[in-house]
Amino acid sequence: MKLIYASASPFVRKVLAALIETGLQDTVELETVAVTPVNPGEAVPAVNPLGKIPCLVLDDGSSLFDSRVITRYLDTLNDGKKLYPEGEALWPRLTLEALADGMMDAAVLMTYEARLRPEAQQSSDWVEGQWGKISRAIDYLEANTESLALVDMASIAVGSALAYVDFRHGARNWRSQAPKLATWEAGFRQRPSMAETAPS
């Protein structure tokens, strides 16, 4: 298998962390690319028409995307501890993962606004709208930190989302509004799967 990725992406980080948690990291070749919405290059659109990463190319040449599809697939290859529960317990965990992915989406869009649009065309209202999504999600997580007690794909996604907010939008200081969540994140980032995949 081959994972097409860029290390700064929080969606990629979810997949890399899942590979470590499942012990599958040695089964996947890594191919680094540099893509943006306005310049997807050629390698990524060849395997994902959306031109987005991560993309997992299987041995038969077919490809899987996005990160939630890839991590679910990796979990089927894992004979050990599963990253997704079965039965009714699955739905709240998928919802929590979706919340984290939404935070990542908003944070990435904020980054693109500053990096890809000319300053005269940037919209502070639009940026603040994206931050509002992140802030509301952080308030929800602060009120529901018990949902992060499990080490699974949902908590990995939340850890990845918060780290990306730190990485690109650290001046927002999300910890000031969420002390319990900050304590959880400080501990969770010490896991090998998180420490080894920290954005740089």
C-alpha cells in the first residue's frame, strides 16, 4: 500500500497515528506531495479526483479517500485493539470524529484564506465564521471531556484537530476557554502515535 500525504495536514496525521496504533506502519509506503486547492499537481488527482490528501493506494491500484474511510479500512486489517467499536457504540464515536474533522476543515480554511488569497481579497468575517465553528466545538468538548477517555479514532481525531489549531492558529489560545480539555490534550499528545506524528 502507498499513502500519498503531506505531513502538516491534520487529516494525514489521523491516518499516520492510526497506522502506529494498529501496528501497520511498516506495511505502507509514504509518498510526500505538496498540494493546495488551487494547485493540486498531478500525482494526487491521478488517484483522487478531488485532488485532496490523504489518499491510500491499495496493492491492486485502487485508492481510498478521505481520512475517515482510510482509518476504517486500516482498522479492518488490524488483529489487535480496534479503533472503532461495533454495534450502537459506533455512532457516537463516529459523530465525535466528525466533530474533530469539522474543526480541522475550519482551521485549514482559515490557513488557506491567509496563505492563498491576496490580502485585499481576504475576509475577516469569513475567517471569524470558521473560528466560530472551532470555538463552539471546543466548548462542546470541554463540557464532554469524559467522551475522550477512550483511546480510539475519535480521540485521535480530536487530538489531531487541537494540535493543528495550535500549529496554525496558536495565537487564538483555545486553552484559555477549555482548561479540562487542555489537561486532556497535554496527556494525550504524549502517546507514541501522537508524539511521532506531531506537525512540523
